[in-house]
Amino acid sequence: MIDEKYVIEVGGANKTFHQLSGMPNAILVKEGISRGGTGIIPMWMIGLLETKR
């Protein structure tokens, strides 16, 4: 849970929204995919995020 609003589940290419069903603002981060979709983010995109130190 991020900011008491977003629920994030991380899984492989075959991971589904089954565990996230009924949760608003759910995001699925999947490994082994090249493109995302609605509520799905490829794992490689996480590496593009910049963190403040």
C-alpha cells in the first residue's frame, strides 16, 4: 500500500488481477512483459524512476 491509496502487486508474466479483485487503485507490476496496459506496469519501467537522496 502506498500513501494509503494504491495497492501494488508484483509478479511474473502470468500474474493476474485475481488477488487484486475488488481493490480500487490496484496496480500490477509484471516481470517479463514489454508493454503494460490499464493497471499493469512492466517491471523494467520501475528502473527508470528517479529517487531523491
